[in-house]
Amino acid sequence: MAAPRLPVDRRYRYFESSAALHALLDEERQDFVEASSPWRCASAVASWRGPAPRALVMHADPLAAYAYRWLEAFAEPDLVDRSLDWAWRYFRRLDEAFTAVVSASKSLSSRLVGQGLRNVVTVPMGIDQSCFSPALRDPELRARLLARCALPPEATLLLGVGRHAPEKRWPMVAKAVMAAGITHPVGLILVGDGRDRARVVRQIDGNPHIQTLSPIGDRLELARLMASCDALIHGCEAETFSMVAAEAVASGLPIIVPDRGGAADHALAGNGLTYAATDATSAAQAIRTFIDARAPRPRAQARTMAQHFDELFALYEACAEKRAAA
């Protein structure tokens, strides 16, 4: 359906007219309708009067990505939630209109249920496991990357992957790595780019032990890089699943991640360590703990995308059958 670009992020488009969307839904006579954005798309689907069952997939956690981060200097997330009860009332109204609200992580599901949503179902996402493997580990590549970080092969090599955006918190990660580096030889390879790059570069401030790489489009090359490092470190606590954490686990890479958000689910499954979200001091301590303990590498039993869709479509079929019976 032709639609204008979203003014705040022109990579995306939005449904300008609910009436036009409703007319198209009526014409197509769907068996099932899925909304993948929690704002205008979801409200338009919720107000459609058609008979088909529908699901809202929470591909984004807007409160964690924006409200919690913007107000973190003044209030903890619980207080922010109480202050933004209008937003949670909106989500509770969506919950009443949708047959299922699909969440990709236990942590997000817990928050949604805690705020009164009743139709939440956890369906974790998955990855292309055929691409990522511990067998791709390359000791020579690791040594070259450590040399690029001005460190010997005996040092610890951390990897960060993701766009340079405020919610990814790369300046905080860089600060933690530099703090840990005071007592332990540790380097960081940071892969990505984006609008927050200037802040990232300022935080690194020429430190030779932290090196940035452009985004890597070749999945096999990224998989080789992942398997060849010692641990993945991540800063974002606002992700609903954390694809990069799952890919790291499939690569046999331990993870060091915030204790909130989708990445924490992967660590709590025995694949790494967590630290207090948004806290560089806690992250630095987690890095030191990892280096001192030399935790074993994960077993690389990551969930596949095929498993995700099998479970998702089974859920949709059950929802459709329940609606038909009613």
C-alpha cells in the first residue's frame, strides 16, 4: 500500500489513512492480520471492524528505547512507568483489540504483563545458524586484530557490533573497556556506523586499544570475526531480542550484556555475564570478571529463524481456530 515516509526516520513509511487501510483489509478478506509497529499501524489495525484475528508483534520497545533513556538522570524505569501511565493505558487498549501481543523475550513479556496486558505470548526470534559457527574461529585474524589494537596475542579481544545510535550506548561501552584496561590488557573492535558516531569517537579519544570498523555486509566475514574474538560486549538494554547476541552465542562467543532487555535472556541462559544496565562501572567490573574467570564458550545451540516462524505460525493458526470456533 503506497505510503509516505516517516518524517523522523525516512527509512520507514507509515499508514497515512486508517480509512484507506481498513478498505484494503476489507477487500483482501484476510485470514489473519499482523501489525509490527506499536503506534499508528497498531491503532489502525485495532480500530478495523473486520472479523479476522490479529496480532501485534512488539518489534520495538519504545519506552525503553526513548522514555527510560531520556529520563534516566531523573528517575528509575518504575517511576517513569508511573509517570507515563497514559502510554501504558494505550498499550492495554491495544491488548484488548488484538488476539495476541507477541514478544520476543521473557524480559519484555514480563514488563508487558506487569503493566496489565493479558494477551502476551513470548515467541523468541532466531538466526541463520548455518552462517555462524565456532568452527570459523581464526587465531591469525584474532592476532591481527589485537595488533591493530596495539596489544599482544595474550590480551583479551572484545567485539561490539551495531549501529551508532544513542540507545546502543557505545560511549558507555568504550568507557567501560578503557576502565577495565587499566588493570587488564583488553582491546575492543567496534563494528558499525550511524548518527551517534561523533560521540563515540569523542569518547574513544584516540585510545589505540579501541578500533572502529565500518559495517560489514558480508555475513560470512562477520561470522569469522565473531568466532575469532573472545567475547561480545553490548550496551543496549532496549532491544526486544538482540539478534547480535544470538549470533555471538551461535559463534561460540561468550557475551557481556546489560541486565535488562532482550540480550539479557541470552546471557541468563548460561552464555555469559550481565551488568547493571547503563552503568559503565558495572560493565567494567563484568569485563574484569570475565577475563579473570575465563568463562567457557557457549555450546552454540542458538534458535533458528525456521523454529521462530514455525512457532509463530502455529500460534496464529491456533488464534484463527479459536476465533472461528467462537
